Amino acid sequence: MTVAAIAALVLRAANADSAIARAAIYALATLAATFGLFAVLFVIAWFPAVIGRDPWEDVNRGSPFAAQQLPPQVLPPRDSNQ
């Protein structure tokens, strides 16, 4: 409500030919348009990712531990006595 009241005050001042109020309106409109464009681009990128997603994709590949063995190690195990 407070933001709407301030926006209404700035719009009223812009209609009274205040250059600063008009600049503030243009700046806020540019920010709002940029945010809206980013939201639209996000939805465009997000929608195909959700549609093409298979929730069982990882399950169908199988487990690397299915053969009851450890995965290959980068470093060989050290002797604990050293």
C-alpha cells in the first residue's frame, strides 16, 4: 500500500510536468520491463526442461554399486601402520 501511494504521488508529480518525477517513472518502467523480460525468458527456458524431464532417468541407468564392488579409486589405499 505504501509503495502504491508513493507511485501515485510520483505519477501525479509527473503529470504536473516535473522532470525528476518523469525520470523516476521512466527508470521504474525500465526496471519493470527488464524484470518482466527476464521472467518471460526464464519461463521459455524452464518449460522445455520440465516437459523433457524423466523423473526415473537416474534409476533406469542402474547403480554403480550394483555389482557389489567399490568404485575405482583415484588413489590406492594406504597401509594404516605407516
